[in-house]
Amino acid sequence: MRSVLGPALALVGAVGRTSTALSFANKISTTPSSSRYILQARQVSYSAYSATRLMSTTDSSFKRKKGVAAPSEIADFVRSAGPYLVVVDARNPDFTVEPGDGESSKTAPLAQSTDDTGYRPNSYNLIYDRTTQSMDLSKLPDSVTTNKQTPIITHCGGGGRGQKAKDFLIANGFENVMNGGGPEDPECWTEFGER
């Protein structure tokens, strides 16, 4: 166990998350047949960000927002949706209204619904307006608004407005909607953030 614990602590220590290091080391030491392989792969190719993301499932301080689907559920949803997946970005481009959206857009730019060649081609920026508790659905293409079974993932920065956007879409007849959280939840974001 000592040979497993040392490299795990060194890997996580570089990231500066020693509390996670202990839980990560304990987790992999329970699977002795594969622990050496796992550590070698992670030490060779992962940056500090990736190492943090890989270990965040054991970090008890990380709290996924209510209503945000688990990464495995999102991965299954994305896989089954295939090319029909639509992503609704509920963030507001007016960062004076929603300052947090300015922060999350530094990591993950807002969806570009007006430019088919831009970043995230399956995404549409439908601002969830907290005042009116609504979104302008006219920005969605007819192929989506006429097919209420279209698979849709909603998100904002971390999932709060993503849940409100999901609820709004369901109230408007959409039947296949999931809250994916947002870029503040890197485990979830990894599953659909580039779409």
C-alpha cells in the first residue's frame, strides 16, 4: 500500500488538495490489481486540472446543484441522442445582469445560436430571465419546436438556471429534457460542453 499511497499523494499534492489525496489513495489501494496501472496513466498524461477533475468524485466538499444529472446519466443521454442532441445555454450575455455568467464564459463561451460555424454548433443561447421566469423559444429551429421529443440538455454556469430552463421547457411541452449543470461542474461539462 505504501507504493500506491506515495504516488497518489504526490499527484494530488501538486494540485494542492491533500484531503482529496487521502480519499483517492484509499480508493485505489482497495483495488491492488489495477492501482499501479491507474497511477502510472494519471501521472504521465494528466494536468493539474484533469487530476482535480478525476478526483472530484471523492471530494466531499463538491456539491452538485439540485436537479443536475449525474455525469454517467448525461453521458448515456448524449450517446442515445446522437446527432439530434440540442443544448440550451440559459446564461445571459449581459454580464451586468448576471455577473456569474461572465465568469463562466471565460471557461466556456456562450452558445452562438446565430453562427452555425461557431463554437458549440448544437447549442442555442436562450436566456432564462429570472424576472419573467421564461425563455424566448423562438430562437430554437422549427425542427426542435415541432418535435417535443427532441433530446435537450439545459445548462447555465452551474445548474441553478439550467434547472429552471428545464422546468420551463417541460411546462411548454418538451418531454426529453435533462439539466447538465454547466462549466462550473467539470465532470458534467466534459460530457456535453463541446456540443
